[in-house]
Amino acid sequence: MEPYEGLTPLHSLAREGFVEVAARMVEAGASHTARNFAGRTAVEEAEEELRRAERTSNGASSATRRAQLRETIETLGMVIAA
């Protein structure tokens, strides 16, 4: 895959689970409807990353990562709906 995969900064933040920064970007007007090369929005990218993490789960760090991604998906959903 290409290094950037058509990701916006919001995609990258959501995929990495940086919930607070991602939420602030949406509040500040970042496009939550922008799609990457795979056709996914930032929330969908976080959901895909969560699915990957669930397939390869192994240990406490993986559980923490999955929890971060779940929180990011939930929080962004609420910010977008507001």
C-alpha cells in the first residue's frame, strides 16, 4: 500500500486512537466525510483498525489499543452527531 493511503490528518488520528485531538479537529471544522483511497471516512478507518486489532489480539497492550479505538469511534460519533 501507499505510505499515506489518501489519509487526512483526521484519518490518521482516528486510526491511531488519538481521541481528544481527533474530536477537537472535528469540532474545529475538519471534514469527517472525507474518504481515503480505500473509500473509508475517519470513523470507518478507526473501525477497520479495531477489526484488525481484534484479529491479532495478544495481551494487555492489545486490549488497551482496542479500548482506545472503541473510545475514539464512540466519541467521534457523538461529536459528529452534535
